[in-house]
Amino acid sequence: MKKTLSFLSLALVSALTLPQMVLAVGEENYNNYVSSINLGSADLFTTVINAVNWILGLLILIAVIIILVGGFKWMTAGGNDDKISGARQTIVSGIIGLIIVLAAYAIASFVITQFSGLTGGIITT
């Protein structure tokens, strides 16, 4: 209990002092500080497209890893029917997940293309 209160008090003090530390840059050095962060200059639409593509790519990677794990389970099952059926279920689940993610990618690509046409921009995904 004592450790929990000590941790909570430390977290509270940190949360209360963090804004002051961040704002301690000073107004005269603010422009130099902001320009040194180098966040880029992409617009919101392009940033959202890149984030969606990155997340969908990560989900595809996870689905492929699930399929590979199922294949490994199958190869190491040693002829045990219960382990083989579990491995088969893992592979089927990975394939279903891969299909869902690819469908989501197709839908997202279609929506992005339609929004791009509405705004008059040309977006390449």
C-alpha cells in the first residue's frame, strides 16, 4: 500500500510539473525549438493515408505470422490428430484474417480514391 501511494504521488508530481518543463523553452527560443523537431510538412489527408497503409501492412504481417505459426504447429504435431486439427484451425484463422485485412485495404483504397476525386486531388496509394 505504501509503495502504491508513493508511486501515485510521484506520478501526480510528474504530471503536474511536466507542462512547466515543456514550456520552459521560452518564447524567444520557441521557433528554434519547433523547427528542430522536424515533423515534416505533409497535409492531414496524406498523413492519414500513410497511417492507414502502415496499420494495414502491420496487420498483414501479423496474419502471415499466424499462418506460419499454424504451419509450424502442424509440422511438429507428430501425427497427433488433436494437434493437427488445432494447427489447421490456426492456419484457417490466419487466412480468414488475411482476407479481412486485404478487403479492408481494398475498401480503404476505394474510399481514398473517391475522396481524392471529390477534392480534385490526385492520390497514389
